[in-house]
Amino acid sequence: REIDVLWTLQSGAPAAGRTDEPFLCSRFIVAIGHSAAAFLSSFVLDSVCWEVVGVVKLWNEWCRTSSTTNVLPTDSFCLFYRLISDPTVLLCQCSCYVAEDQQFQWLEKVFGCMRKESLQVTILSTCPVADYKTQESTLTLPSPFLKALKTKEFKEQVCCPLLEQPNIVRDLPAAVLSYCQVWQIPAVLYQCYTDVIKLDTVTIEAFKPLLSSKILKSLVKDVSESTKILKKLLTTSETHNNIYI
């Protein structure tokens, strides 16, 4: 159950594991899950401005990652992109399930390649609204909705209310945030609580308040084009989710 991280930060063939020297990274944006990954595909990623510089290969009981960079919305994949105009900006789309015994490897091999100085991390993820703990009935909650959780070092204003106790976060989003807390890296997690289990426009667009955040504002592409890309992503997803008898 080993995880392999293949980087192509320098021109030439991919290099497994660590790069020769930790590279400088000022902003690291991590989208975990299909909806968060689709949000970045629609509103941030642009093939002209971004280039693929890394891929994570893993397998477990729930998934085997795709070995190609030409992925479909329904594929399990974990890809890293670098902003061409500013190579210190790194983005990760991780729509595959990373098992509990693989999370430490993922953190060590991904963050181990980055310098910790001047690094700021933003995490996007989704969660069933049934997991949200509140005194109100979850039936009356305006789903989907965003909640934020941040490390002590994160001093910027968050784009939504903070997650209240006794709510907790789980899996890879929690692991990334905990890693940042231990290493004193400014980081914020934006978790979208939704009652829809498949890709849908409403859940993906629930992340739109983040487009005005300091870390994403300069990366947003043409919103009119984003709507078209989002529609195309959902159409492709629906086609590949069909069951034929």
C-alpha cells in the first residue's frame, strides 16, 4: 500500500519520491473530493496558465488512481498543477480516497518536497450534511453550506462562518490541516456540507465565495467560461454514471 509521488518539476522524465531540493511554494491549494476538484477545474484551472507537474499513484480497498493526466470527472486521481506565470503557486486535485494508513505517507511525500517558509495552504472538501452536529434539525439547514476551520497561524479573514464545536473533520482534509498546525503553517479548510452524493451544480457553486478570497482572487478565470466548463463536466459525469442493462 505504498504511495508513489512522481514529480516533473524540472524538464525531463518524472522523478519518483522527493525532488533533489525542496522547492519554494507560496500558495498550496488542495481540493479533496470530486466536487472540490470540479470547482477548481471550472473556476481556476486553465490549460494555458497551468501545467501538470506531479501525480500521486496509490491503490486501496476503495480506489486505484488513474495513470493518465487526461482524467474524467468520475476517475480517481491526484494531480498537481503549477501556475506557469508564478511557479511558487501549486494546486492539487485529489478525487481519490486516501486510506488512513496512507495519509501519513501522502503528507510526508507531498509536503516533504516543499519549503515550509512562507507557505500558505488552502483546503477544499465536501462532507454529508448528516455529519453536521447542531441543535437544529438538519432538515431545516439551507444545504449546501460552507464552514471553515483554520490553524493558529492563519491570520486572514475567512470567507464563511467557522465550524462550531463539537463538529470535527475527518480523513485527508483533517490530516492536511493537522500537519499544518504541527508545522506552524498558515492553513484554512473550507468544508462544504451537502445532501447530494454525486456531482451537481449547486454543491460545486457553494465554493464560489472563495473566489473573492485573497489566495484565489488573482487565480480566477473568466466566470462566463467557467459556467460552460462546469456544465460540460456535469454532462460528462452523468454520461459515465449511467447504468446500462
